[in-house]
Amino acid sequence: MAYSQNVNRSEFIREAIKNYIREKKKKEIAQKLKKGYEEMGNMNLEYSEYSIESDSALLQLYEKGLAECE
């Protein structure tokens, strides 16, 4: 295979190792990103639920104030 690409064996092996390391790093980064998104997903869910509760309470106060004006 190295012969057909006009490179010597050492250079072919060097490039193969570089490609292997590059692909391994890509997979590691993808795994870290996946883990991070999964961990942040729970936190984001908690924040959104808190936000909905807060917004709901503010809306009720606003509507109560409007009802008192009528």
C-alpha cells in the first residue's frame, strides 16, 4: 500500500499513526461534549422549571392587579 502511494514505509506508518491519534481525539471530544450536554440538560431543566414557576407567579400578581383596577 505504501508503495502504491509513492511513500516509504516509515512515512506511511507515521501518517497512519497521526490519523489514528487525530480520530481518537475527535472521539474523545465528542464523548466529552455528549457528557457535558447530558449533565447540563438536567441543570437547564431545573432552571426552566424554576423560571416557569416564577413567571406563573408574576403573571398571577399582574392579573390580580388588573382585576383590582376594574
